[in-house]
Amino acid sequence: MKRIWFYIWLVFSILSCDMKKTVDVVIPAYTGEYVVECYVQNGKPVSLLASKSISYFETTYPDVINSNVVISSNQFLDSLFYRSFLDKNTYLDTFELKTFNYRGKKIVNEQVGNKLFLNIKNQDGSQIIASTSMPMVVEIDSMNYSYSEESKKYSLKVLFKDNQAVSDYYRLIVNINGNIYGARAIDYTFTDQNLLTSKGAVITSYRFNEKDTLYATLYHLTKEHYDFMSSARNADNANGNPFAQPAAIKSNITGGIGIFTGIATHKDTIIIKKK
């Protein structure tokens, strides 16, 4: 009997103990890397975003001010000019919904396969370099749509020609009635390994309505651009922030992280009408 009372006393003694304990966790200082996104597209001046990566608990990316940024090829040379994020006339890509803080003045007109070079000299003496090439435009051959009696919605089919002899990488954006990133818009990145024949086709889910105007843009990506987008998206899904610490971003930038790439796009439009 005494033994039973001893165990009861022991249990109450344990439960009455203060189990809370404050632990001080020392978080090591984080040194940000330079982050660069630079896109070269025929018919447009070059746009570049320069910033720095941040620690997990930070939310604001620092601006990289007044770096010497040069884009060159065997037939092209341009210095990009800085403009602060706080400037109301900052460089904004209204289609991609991206803001850039450097932009060139010359219009790009590069041949397919031409090698392009990026050279950045920063105020702290550091240097960032990268190279890329101009991809070929892959045209949208046609677009059509089909109707589902069950969902009362339409599906879009986008057709294009893929070169099966080489590995190709694509991005398809479909926006609706000028709504770039609405709930029904499409932003799909894929490789030609998903395609069974050279007649490439992307078929969406049943998500569109009668009288919708669909604007399709097919990007032919470099492999480096595809790898960067895929890894940034994976890191974003994991952390909620693609450049927060830690982030396994696949980069083609030396002296920082990010992407320098040529861009090749083709656009088409279709209006959904009742058949």
C-alpha cells in the first residue's frame, strides 16, 4: 500500500514540475548573394533586375545601385541604365508583371544561335558574368477549342511544330480577356519529352467560357532558363520565397545567382464562340 502511494506521489510531483524552458537559438549572420535576372528578346531593349538574396526572416530585397552593366555579342553592344524601384517610371514588364531596375537603349536584333554576354561591375568591386544564346522562335500553328456538356466549359488546344531531333523546352501562357494571372489563366512549363510526335499539342482543362478572348504566348526556352524556372518554382513552393535562405536555385550566373537568357516567343489569339 505504501508503494502505491509512493507512485501516486511521484506522478503528481512530475506533473507539477514546470516543463517550460527558454532556449536561445543563435542564428548565424547571413551574407546575401547578388541576384540577377536578365532577358534578351528581339525587338525590345534588354531588361535586367539586380538585387541581393535575403535571409529567411527578411522580406525586402535590397536594390543594387549604379552598377556598370554591359550586354554584348559579335554585332551588339549596349550599356544598361539604372532606375530605382522607387521611381514611378521604373522599368515594368506589364505582361510578365516583373519590375526591372536596369534597361538598355538599343533594340535587340540577334540571329538564332548568336552568343550573348553579360558583364556587370558593381560598386563594391565585385563582378558578375554570364553567357547565353538566342533561341529559335517556335510558332503556334493553330488553336481550337472543345466544349464539355458536363462542366459547361471550354478547353483550349494549342498546336505547334517541335523538332524531335533535339531536346526543347517550352512555356505556354494563356491569359483571358487581358487578365494576365487570373484564376483561369494558364502558365505551363514543359519539355518536348511530354510530346509524342513532332506535332506538339498542349490541351488545357475545361476552364474557359463562351465569348472569352484567349491570348496565347508560346516561349521557346533555353535549357538554362527552363532549369532556373523549375528550380525557382520548387524553392518557392518549399519556402514561399524563391531567394530566401536556403534555396537551391539552378543558375547560369558567375558571381551571383539567377538567369541570363535569350527569349523567343510567338503569340496567337482566339475568341470562343458557340458552335
